[in-house]
Amino acid sequence: MDIMSMSIEELGRVLTDAGQPAFRAKQLYEWMHVRLAASYDEMMNLPKALREKLAAEHPLTVLSKVVMMESKEDGTRKYLFRLVDGNVIESVWMKYHHGNSVCISSQVGCRMGCSFCASTIGGLVRNLEPSEMLGQIYAITRDTGERVDNVVVMGTGEPLDNYDNLLIFLRMLTDEKGLHISQRNITVSTCGLVPKLRELADEKLAITAAVSLHAPNDELRKTLMPVANAYSIAEIMEAVDYYIETTGRRVTFEYSLIDGVNDTPACAGELGRLLRGRNCHVNLIPVNPVKERNYRRSLVKNVLQFQKMLENEGINVTIRRELGSDIDAACGQLRRHYESLAGAEGV
Ligand code: SAH
């Protein structure tokens, strides 16, 4: 395990093996996870010999910024980071009136195969380590000089397909010995891996679960999301009800609207009947067209009508505000663009 994914207890073992007193574990943890040191040289209260030994044996997992694009309209920033092994991942920084949000990736690529999503086109490369999920937040905090208030695990990857690392990440991020971000300010988005969603409920965290539904029935959902062949909407709804019951948290449903595919009044009616009476919230996302696909986003009037029909069923609905449209690159497109350029130039 890399040093920035270790708990204080695990660090304690590394340090005592190196003949160091155990209290150094707390100092080291604080440098990495509160002061967000980018190198051992900054850790001035650690002996120089120890810093050199750690640097040689346990390099810090520091993400390096490859590209940062900032929206002139609203200050949204998209980052492309390089990992230690050369893979690149995307993260987004957004400013809202209720604070700063970061959207992070949980995997390099994705194997879920959703038909409208750019992140999955090259398949799954590998899972991210806990330190690499934290590292996106740390690098952005260092870069902006501002505290991150909210974290959404909605970038590239299926977080529940990287469950163990996700849990370590969530515990470290919310720990009072680390950045201490409130569990209530964290959202984890899943395409609906039912057994893992139930496991997450059993962790009894106060985080928000978001489920990507995108269709009101299995038949249509199967044409958009291969995962629908593994789990039915009925099974998802049972798991969602279990999550609500166990955690007391409201669940969010994400629904990307694709022109003429899933945005019809018939779909809105069916979705309304499905969700009616649940402690939930629906987030409508006009689909971001992806170059490799021929989906178009829904017309504004259809989005508004879809919203209205759900509201008539008493369902709470928001339409995702579009941020950073001038730096647009739908989920995963920045990374794909970079990799195709790198390939062309033989980098
Ligand atoms: N794998 C997780 C999290 C990553 S995707 C999940 O499926 O929830 C985050 C959200 O963006 C999901 O709701 C996903 O379906 C949606 N999404 C992906 N590509 C999109 C696109 N081109 N336009 C709009 N939403 C998209």
C-alpha cells in the first residue's frame, strides 16, 4: 500500500520499523492529509534522515497537473492530472453559492459501458488508490488556495466497482485528523450495482447516494446501460429503499435526457409512477453530446415539460445547472482528447 493510503496505525508500523518513535506517525499524517505537503522536504519537524529514507522507500502519491482549463463564464476549472504510473485522470472544480465542490474520478477508465458516456469508451484501465482519490482534492486545494467544501464522486469510473478503496478514501477524507469534510457534503454516484449499494447502506455513513437511472423501465434502460442486464429497476428500488431506511438519507436519481430516446412524456409519466412517494430527488441532466455517439440533448421545452410532469407527482426535481460550458468536454472527453493527442505525437 502506498504511504498516502495508510491509516495512522499503519504509518506507526512503518515508522517503528524504521526505529522512530510512534508519535511521528501523527506528524507525518498531518503533513500529508491536513497541510497537504507535496514533498517530504516541507516536513520540517521530521528529522532530515527520516525524510530522506521515506522519500526513497515510500514516495508520496502526488498528482501532477497536466492541463487546467478555467471557464471565463463561471470560474469552473477542469483539471487533467498525471498519476505516478503515467495514466491521466480528470477532475472538476466548481464554485457554488454554498461552497466549492470537486468532482473526482474513482477509476482510470470504466467498464460499465453506458452508451452515452465518453469515460467508458477505452474500457477500464485500473482502479484508483485511496491516495489518488484524495490526491485530486489535495492538488486542487493547493492550486486554488481555497478549501473544498463538497465532494462528488461522479467523474470517470464506477465508484462501487472500486468499493474497498472508495471506503478507505471516504473514511480518510471525513476523518477529523484529515481534511475533515462533512459526510453530509459528499455524494457517491453509481450506475446501480445493487449488492454494493446495500453494503454501502450498512456502513451507515451520512453521505448521499446518487443512482444513475436514465430510464423508467428495464427495456429502455438495457439499450443505454449494460448494467441493466445484471440488475433490474425493481432490485434497484429495493436497494434504494433499504439505503433510505438504513441511513435516513434522501437518495438522488440522476436522469440524463437524450432527445427522442428517454425524454418523452410517456417516460416522464412512467418515471413519476416509479418514484412517487419515495424520499428522493431527481437531477435532470441534458445529455452532453459525445463525439463518438450520435445522441442529441433534449430540447429545453421538453426538459421543462419532463420536470413539470415529475413535479406533478410531488417529486422534487432539479435541472443540473450547466457550468463551464465554454470549456466543455463531457465526462471523460478531456482525458480521451489528451490520450489521442499523446498517441499521435508518440508522447
Ligand atoms: N459510474 C457512476 C459515476 C460516474 S458518471 C454512475 O454511473 O453514476 C456520473 C453521471 O454522469 C452519471 O449519472 C452518468 O450516467 C452521467 N453521464 C455520463 N456521461 C454523460 C453524458 N455524456 N451526458 C450526461 N450525463 C452523463
